[in-house]
Amino acid sequence: MSRKPVAASIYLQTVNGYLMEPALTTGISRLACTEDDCRLHIAEKKNSGTLWATSFEVWLQCRRSLKCNAPWTVEDRSPGQTTYRATFDEIKDGASLVDAIKQMLATPES
């Protein structure tokens, strides 16, 4: 089965996010899906009170039906495309976030 790259956009806004950027961009550039038009959007959200406390909102649009386990939910089902969403509050490094996305892409709905 052929694997295609996942198109991605990343929005970072804190020191912590910028420190994670190299691991995020490297890891995300290696993500792949068996369907065309798989898209990923990652937005860092600053938690009040500190520059270091952040959470990440992740949206994944895919033509495949994927099995949703917490923290992932189905945000929208359109013909030929499903949008999945997750909030990650305790991510300490970019590799952990990429691993969570990679795991989601690897769990087709049975």
C-alpha cells in the first residue's frame, strides 16, 4: 500500500513551543497516510500564569475512518472526509506529540 505525506501546519506561541519546534517539524515531516489529502493542524495554547505551561489542540482530517481513543474525538464527518480533534495538556516534548498523532494514524476503524 502506498503511503502519502501528511500536509501540516503548526502554530506556536510560547517559549516552550518554540523549543519543541525542531522535534515537531522533523517528526511531522515523517508522518504518512495511505489516503490522499490527509491534513494536520497543531495549535499551541498558552495556559495562564507561565511561559512554560502549554497545551496543544490537534486537528487531523483524513479520508480513512480511524478508531478514536481518548483524547481523540470525531469533530466532523463529511462525505469522504472526517475531522478528528484532540487536546493534549501534558505534552512535555515534540516527539511525544508526534507519537500520539502517529498512533492515531495507525489505528483504522475495524
